[in-house]
Amino acid sequence: MRLTVAQALVRFLANQWAERDGVEQRLIAGVFGIFGHGNVAGVGQALAEQGAGTGDALPYYLARNEQAMVHTAVGYARTRDRLSTFACTTSIGPGATNLVTGAALATINRLPVLLLPGDVFATRVAGPVLQELEDPGSYDVTVNDTLRPVSRFFDRIDRPEQLPSALLAAMRVLTDPAETGAVTLALPQDVQAEAYDWPEELFARRVWHVARPVPEPAALARALELIRGSRRPLIVAGGGVAYSRACAELLRFAENHGVPVAETQAGKGALPYDHPCAVGAVGHTGTAAANALAREADLVIGIGTRYSDFTTASRTLFGRARFLNVNVTAFDAAKNSGAMLVADAREALLALDRTDWRADPEWTRQAAALAAGWQAEISRTYAGTELTQPVVLGILNEIAEDGVVVNAAGSMPGDLHRLWRTRDPKGYHVEYGYSCMGYEIAGGLGVKLADPEREVFVLVGDGSYLMMAQEIATAVQEGVKLVIVLVDNHGFASIGDLSESVGALRLGTAYRMRGPEGELDGDRLPVDLAANAASLGADVLRAGDPEALRAALAKAVASAHTTVVYVETVPGGGPGAQAWWDVPIAEVSELARTRAAREHYDEAKRDQRPYL
Ligand SMILES: Cc1ncc(C[n+]2csc(CCOP(=O)(O)OP(=O)(O)O)c2C)c(N)n1
Ligand SMILES: [Mg+2]
């Protein structure tokens, strides 16, 4: 079949399917793209020719920023348990390098996205082309090489003959739960338009079976021995529990054996919040309940977690526990010198359940009491009458009970992790692998595309909003309804507090005019973010007190249009960190506050362990 490389690529992608548990879905749900000279005549032409948006063709979506396209693909893939994602096509140069942040975010979170940056001419006859960065040391280097370290698979298609094997490798990595992340096929602009005679088999319907690896018998025996020897076990549930759809098996295991379950950001909702075994968030942004248990546990059973420093409180949290790590990725299973159970979370839980061992009943009782205590703390926090951030979250939590909350960076992830009540992991979507400002609206768009039935509530701080609000226009264009709650505290509350605690004097963390002394401490900026949101096509509601916020949210839910609820918050209101986080502080300083902060730091650091 004679087609261009780009036409062959599009035709191939339209025929890829993923299957798990007997259910098939399209692996590539569509293509997000921004065109320039590096892709318009290649991939752009191919998408136009296949009649995008009709029948079997790949739907095409126009976004406003290449980084945002990747966020949308990530939001979609996470909601679809990594079984379906989007491709992202870009021009060369800046369009391509705008992908780098999104690619890193996808790879860190172990979520599949297919990136198709344009690249400079393979033949080089017309070079240097517009936007080509020339490396005097090698004509082989292009700006797309910046995508190599953040991609789990990277290839450049310099000749048509290379395309089939590259495509097959790309699909394999996207659908391998242990390998998945950003997959990049760099497409030189001349090669995209080049014709070639392709074998028909390349375009046959192809189903990629997503594996559920079962535990190796010897590793399972070792795991069971560790479990049987434990009296005070604690499960740390990560994103892998959600992606494996192992929540029911986790709940049964926890109940059968009396094991408390703590949750990472990606694992939050693994158990319904009010289950007696659910002790909530763990780590630096954790609950007092989960962290107290973590300090006393003799065995930590990590399931589908990569043990970020937020989870381990920078390796200060888990007293002298041993680790047993269930993970589909050996790399993560090996962390903290844990006993490795390399397997799918659901399969592993089913296998581990076959024992009549139970945790010390006193430990199970203590966990339930601590968890109930924390639920009371949440109720107290939510009941505040001033519009602090936790009160805003409380009002939203009531209304968003069956919806999805989306967030990524700033002070909200911590408050959400500690406070938010959710009954399932799909109700809580906080991107905290990369914690990328600007993920919120673009990611929320992907969540809604993946699950149109569910109300999607995007929580975005003013800082994040100013970094990447433009995808409101994309949501409006697509008729995709989001409820966006824009929380304005006039700057970086999170980094402001952090700055103060590390002796950096809140420099550059408040949005202020340059004042008479030359510092950024003047008046508030004459910036109206609500008006900005309205200008992008959203309906906008402003809420100045708790009652107005309730009413605005109810109106936003009832509406069919993307609605931004703008709310200004006052500082304070919630329980703070219940565990440490390692942010090194200046070892020498003229400032007394910095020296005092360093003293605290040196003291806290003594609790850090290597977990060997
Ligand atoms: C792209 C990016 N740049 C910088 C940071 C570091 N950072 C984390 S939170 C934050 C401030 C976020 O401000 P805002 O969205 O207003 O949330 P707030 O802290 O006020 O709750 C910054 C600069 C980041 N996470 N992502
Ligand atoms: Mg802010």
C-alpha cells in the first residue's frame, strides 16, 4: 500500500487496541496537535486525509500549548488505568521542546503518552531550517534529543523502512505496565511526507494484551513468611493499586488480616475513606493516624508505590520496619532493601490472601481508633466559617462527593491528601509525581474526556492558573464541561511558607508590585483572574463567603458549560505537616532566622535512615 510515512503512521495508530481482563479499547484514543512547518504537511496532511473525527478515523483535537497536550493525554491515561492514551503531534523546534515537561511528568507517573515531535530534515539538504539548533560538533543532534532522558522509548525515523519496527516497539512500551511512560517517535519533516510501499499487514487490527504478571512461587513464599512474622503491619497503597483495579482485593486482604492501609497521593481512595482499615494519607502530607502507625510498624507492605520522599518523610517515617514491596516494576520493588514481590497488584493480593495469619488485634483496633480520630479532625477543619483553603475544600468535598477532584501543585495537594474524603481512587486525581504547575486544567480536560459521565472539579491555585490557563479555550471548543475552582491567595502560599521555614524570607513568593524601596512588597497586582477566565470563554462565578461558594458550586454543577468559580482565600485553617521533609538549608548565613532554621534541620536529619 503506497502511503506517506505520516499516512502510514496515522493508519497504524487507528488500528491499535489494548486488552485487559477481556475488555478491549482503543489504545490511541485520538491525536492532539499543534501544526507548524515541521508537521503540517506530514502528520497534519495525513490526519486531514483520513477524515479526522469520522468513523474509524483518529479524532483530532486542537490544543493551545504542546505541554498541555501531554497533560491532557496523561489525565486521560490515568483515568483509563493506562489502557488508553492520546498521541501528540508537534512541529519542530519550540513546539517539540514544549513537550519535554509533559514527557517527564508522564514518565515519572508511569503513565503512557505517545509523542510525535517533528524533526529537522533527515536529508539535511535545506539545513539549517527555521528553528534548527545546530550543534557544531555533530549534525546528528537535534533539540528532540532533550526528549531522550524523559522518554521510556525514543526513536527517530530517518527512513521509511524504520517505521514498522519503531511503531511496534512504541506500542509494546506503552502497554507494558512495568515499562510505560512517555514514548517518543521523532519524525523528520521530509521523511513524514515521503511515500513508501507498505505491507498490508502493518495496518491489520492489532490487540496489545496488557499483562497481569503473577508472583514467582519462591518470592511469594518469602513474602508470606515475612507477613506471618509480623504483628504490626502497615500497607502503603500507591498508584499501582488503582491501575491494577485491585481495590476490592486490597479491601478483602485488609479486612481478612486486620491490616491498616495508608495511601500515597496516587493511591488515595484505594479504600473508602470511612473504612475502619483506612488510615488515610501517609508521609509528609499524611494524617496523624497513618504516620503514627508508620512509626511503629514492624512491616511495611508497599503496593504499587515508588516511595517518593513525600511518602517516606524523606526516610524518617518508618522507624525500624522491614519492607515488602509488591510492584510490577522490579526497580520499585527493590526500594528500601525490601523483599521483592514483582507482580501485578491484584494478582499479588489474591496470592497473599491465602493465609490465616492476622495482625495483632490490638494493632488493628488502635488503627481504627486513630483513623476515627483523624476523621473527627477533618470534620472540625471543614466546619470553619472563614474562607480558608481547608474550608473551601470542605465545601467542595461535600458537593464533589461523586465527582473527581483534580490538582497538582502548590499548597492544595497537601491539604487534599490529608483531608479529602473519597470512596474510590478515580475520585481523586492529584498529579504529585512531577507536581507540575499548570497540569490542573489541561489534565482535568483529559480526565473528563476519559470519563464524561463524572463531574470533574479542577482545583487550581492562582500561580498554577497563570502558568497554564489557556486550555479553558480548548475545553470550550470541545464542549467539554469542567468546574474549575480558582483559589486566589495572591502568590505562592506553599513556597512562601516553605521559604520562611528554610530561612529564605519569602522572597519572590507573593504577587506584589515593586515597591518604593525596590522590593516586591508593594500593592497587590491589578490582575483580575476571574475576568481572564471569562475572556477564555468560561462562565465565571465569584464567591466571597462560604454560602456564596456553596451556591456558586451548585450553579456550576447544574450548568452544561465550563464554569470557573473564583474564590479568594485567607491564610491558615488546617492541620499542618505531621512528618518531616528534607529541604537542605544554608549551612552558613548572616541571617539569624536562617541559622535557626539550619539548627532545626540538623536535628531532624538525625532521624533519617538509609533503609539498608
Ligand atoms: C512548573 C513548576 N514550577 C515551579 C514549581 C515549584 N512550585 C511548587 S508550588 C508553587 C507555587 C504554586 O502557587 P499556586 O498555584 O498559587 O498555589 P499556592 O502555593 O498558592 O497554594 C511553585 C512555584 C512547580 N511545582 N512547578
Ligand atoms: Mg497561590
